[in-house]
Amino acid sequence: MVNEALKEIITKFEFDGKLDNIKPLGIGNINDSYIVTFSNGKKYTLQKLNTKIFTQPENVMSNIVKVTNHLKQKIVSEGGDPSRETLNFIHTKSGGYTYYFDSDNVYRAYSYIDGVKTIQCSEDTHSAYKVAHAFGVFQRRLSDFNAGELFETIPDFHNTPKRYDYFNEILKNDPCNRAKEVKELIEFVQKESYLADKLTGALVDKSIPVRVTHNDTKINNILFDNKTNEGICVIDLDTVMPGTALFDFGDMVRSGASKAEEDDTDLNKVQIDLDYYKAFVNGFSDGVGGGLTNTEMSMLALSAKVLAFELGIRFLGDYINGDVYFSIRRPGHNKDRAANQLKLLEDMENKYEQMLNP
């Protein structure tokens, strides 16, 4: 049975046609998503935003609208199809907004893109190349966008020095008396702490420019065309904000070039796959097409280390603090995640010269 509350929400948007069906769309871990079908065959995606995470949804939507409008202009100028290569939001009947507030929730809707698929992991170096290429094209198309126009929707999201300071504060307090259990991991973090300010410091001294940053460059945030298997649309733009393109490249490598899952406890499997890494470098470089500076390009390998360090200290700090931030599925889950990320960082350190010359 169609949820009556959702039926009421649907009447607030400028949809075309008579409502036929609403069903949950099983994507995403943060927002609730539904596919809405109308009698004329048109389909839309309806989402309820998670306002516990995005406490200022109007700023989130302001960022997304500015970015997608810029992307549409670039896509048209390149002879592409803006109805498939970026998100197209439906406006409200009252006020023409791209989101609707009811008494408790925030909703938005955009045209459903048919003939596409998402995948959860790169199956080979060819697919890894396509992932990196899609995110590279995203960067290239936004390389002339003034990132200063965007809100910082999650303050200090990739402020690694600040996250390291917070880690040290947790370590000092040690509220659950867990620090003694992870002494070796703590010692490794302290040895690798030189990484903390490498990217943010380069932003501060302006050796690299502030750019639009996606901040969640997982493979399942790209829509692939069913016929061509090309990555045609970058989605999940809620965390788009000012930063450095190196945040995106580093996180893509950290999450996509490891031979193990993020919480795999068999640390012998946790390694960076240099063939995948090379595919990411080549795909991203081809996608940006000269849109990044020489300094940015020279820091690609460094960015992967920084992002692994950052997530490692976040997991480790949360374990020491009593597992108060990340959801866990078993005792010691955050400790396992931290050990995994820091082992990946160790492997990157050992292979760094090869990463610099893939």
C-alpha cells in the first residue's frame, strides 16, 4: 500500500502525470529514497534527507543546485545530454523551491535516469579506470566554478590536523581505558602524524587551489550506462563543498585500490593493488584533461596516504572513545577498521616510490 504521507508530499511538487506507484529504492545509507512512477510512464526519485547529519538542508540544496546548473552548461557545450549526465531537480508548486519542508522532514525530487546501473566495487583495472575517469570529468567540468560560492555543509570534514588533535584529546582522556589495547596502533599513528597537515597546509599556503570537492568518491556514486558501460553521471552530491580535488582522489584510492574490505580482519590481505592504483591515476588524469595544476598532480600519491591516515585515526579514536560515532556490528569493529586502514597506510609507505611513478 502506498504510504499516505508520501502521497501528500508528492502533491507538493511539480510532477507530470497521475501518480501510479511509490516503492522504496534500495540505495544509500543516509537518506530514504523512493522511486515514484506516474501513469504516463514518467519516473522520479523522491528522497527524505537525513537532517541529523545535514542540519542545514537549505545549504545542502543550494550547493547542489549551483553545481548541477554549472554542470548542465558544460555538458551542453560538450554536446552531451544533461538529462542523463547530471541530476535534474523538480520544483515545488509553491515558491518554486528544489526541496519541501513539512513539519518534521525535508524532501526533494529529481528525474529518474533510466538505462543505468550502479556497481559496488571495481571488478578489474578497466572498471577502476572508468570510475576514476568519471570523477575526473566531474572535476574538469567544475574546474572553473568558484568553490567560494558553496557552503561548508559538514564543517572540517577533511580537516585532518583538527581530526588528529581530537584523536589526541580522546587518547589523553581514554574514557573507556582502551588505549592500552591498541598501543601499537597508537605508536604507528604518532609516527605517521607528519601526514596530518600535508593537504590542508597546501590549501592554506595556496600551493594548491580550493576546488569543488565531492567528498564521497565511492564507485557506487557513479551511474554507468547499461549499453556502453561508461560512467555517465556522478550522484550523491550532498557532501559537495569547498576543498581540494586531492581529497576526492585520495579517498577513491583508499577505498577502491585496496585488496581487502575496509573492515577485513585478515591484515595480510590489506595491501594497495598497484595495478588498480595505476588505473585510478590514468583514469583521473584523462578525465581532468589538464584541469588540475602540476602541483596537484604531483600530490596524488600523497593524498592516498593522507586519507588512509585520516580515516584510520577516526576509527581508532572512536574505539578508544567507546564507539560513539561509527555504527558497529560487533565488539571491536572500530578497532578492526582502524587496524585495516593503518595497515593499508603502512603498505602505501612501503610502495610509495612505485606510487609516485605508476
